[in-house]
Amino acid sequence: MARLNVNPTRMELSKLKKKLSSARRGHKLLKDKRDELMRQFMILIKENRQLRTEVEAAISEANRYMAVAGSVMQREVLETALMLPKQEVELEVSEKNVMSVYIPEFKPKYRSGDTNDIYSYGMAFTSIDLDGAVSALSSVFPKMIRLAEVEKACQLMADEIEKTRRRVNALEHIMIPDYEETIKFITMKLSENERSTTTSLMKVKDMVLKQSHNFH
Amino acid sequence: MYKAAVIGDSASVSGFAALGLSVFRETEPEKITKLISRLAANEFAVIYITEPAAALVRDTINKYRSSKLPSIVLIPAIEGNTGEGVRALHEAVEKAVGSDILN
């Protein structure tokens, strides 16, 4: 470990001691932060996984319907049927603070009050499979919104955990040992100085006594 | 108010139009890249993108990973599930924990 480049004085010693104690406190706090972040992250990951499985299953089902609809209807008719949607969705975005990570929250707002009012076409010229596809998508949509929320939260928290872990490691393995070593160095140097002063004083005393009293 | 968008090939994303999401039928990498940055700047909070389309513009998607908005979510296309979406989850775990502990 590298000793810091400072003068071995009492002033520096007391400064370093203060720095060491705040580094230790910071280390403890960051470690707690990391542990709590990790706990929250694991909960989110679990939810994320569950949601993803459900959403993927529902979308695959909708896609199957869509494939059938596409084969029994003409492409143009299918596109026309979906061209002018009745429903319109907007998102209200708010923020949640989890251990100083700001994660977004989405709340869907529908234009028409009736969320089942989703079929933008007459039933006469479209296949029933198209209805199946649209209804499957519509029923999974709240989960898709939640998935977007959770997925973003997971990404942001993973970043924050990584950062916090680096900080904890830097404090634990570099800063604190450096401070400790420098403090030890200054303490040694100071006591060495003290000893040297004491011996030279003894020597001077001897010389003075010798001169004044001719004392052997 | 923020909006939600869906990007992908026509067959996979048409259904979402009925729900009132903004649907963009794009399959070329350059166009998707441009589209994503335009959407991000224009108050789109959530972008759903099909897995094959996402595979074409992976760098662009990674760029938005650490920003708060938009949230880009991968969804399976009509050809089936490629597992790309789950992989992103594993990457996040690996980044946070140091190793992939999900399996």
C-alpha cells in the first residue's frame, strides 16, 4: 500500500485521523446502501421475470391469432381494419425514489372510458381471429406497462449497485489502508523525533554539568 | 402527457394499433435508430420493440439503458420468441451481482 505524500507533523496527523474516521463511517453507510439496494433488486428481478414470462406468452398467443387472421383475410383489409383506432392511450409518468435511485412509474390514461372499446372495425368483414389477437393484447396491456416500469427499474438499479460496490471496494481496499499506514508513519516519525530530542537534551545537560562543575 | 410506441415488422405490431399505441412499421436499422432517437426526444416514455428489430439496433438500445426515459422493452415478434428479452434481464443481474445467479 502506498503511503500518502504528506509532511509528518501533528497537524497532518490530526487531519488524517479525522479523514480516517469519516472514511470508516462512509464505508459502513455505503455497505448498508449496497445491501439494501441488492435486496430491492432481487425482489424486482423476480417480478420482472414473472411478468416477462406472462407478457411473452400473451403476445405469442396474439401473434398466433394474427398469423391466422393474416392468412384468412387480405393483408390490405387487415391493415385497414386496424388503421383508425378508437382507443388512445397516454401515460402519466411519475418518479419513485428507491435508495436514491429515481425510477419512473407509468400510469396509463385511456381516451375512452370503456377499456373494452377496442375494436376499431365492424365485425362483418374481418376474421374472428383478429378479434382474438386484439383482445389478447388488450388484456395483457396493463402487465406490459408494469413490465416497462420494472425493466427500467432493474437497469437503473443494476447501474447504481455497480457504482456503490466500486465505492465500497475503493474505501475498503485503498483509502482506509492508505490512511492507516500514513497515520502509523507519522506517529513513528513523531516519536522518533521526540526520542532524538530527549537524547540530545541529555547530552547537552552532560556537557553543561561538565563545564560548570568540572563534574565527571 | 407521455406516449407509448411499438416498433417492428408490420405483421407483429399491427395489433397494438387497436390498443391506441403509436405503431411504427420499420425494419431497416438506420431508420429504426433515427426513429428511436426521435421518439426519445418527443415524450415517448415506453417503446416496445420486437426482438428481431431490436437485434438490428442493439447499440442504440444500450445507449438508453442508463437514462431514465424512455424504457425500451423487447417483445416477441410473429416468428416466435428468441429469448433476447430474457437475456437483457440476465445481463442486468450480472452487472449488479457480478455473476449470473438466475439459473
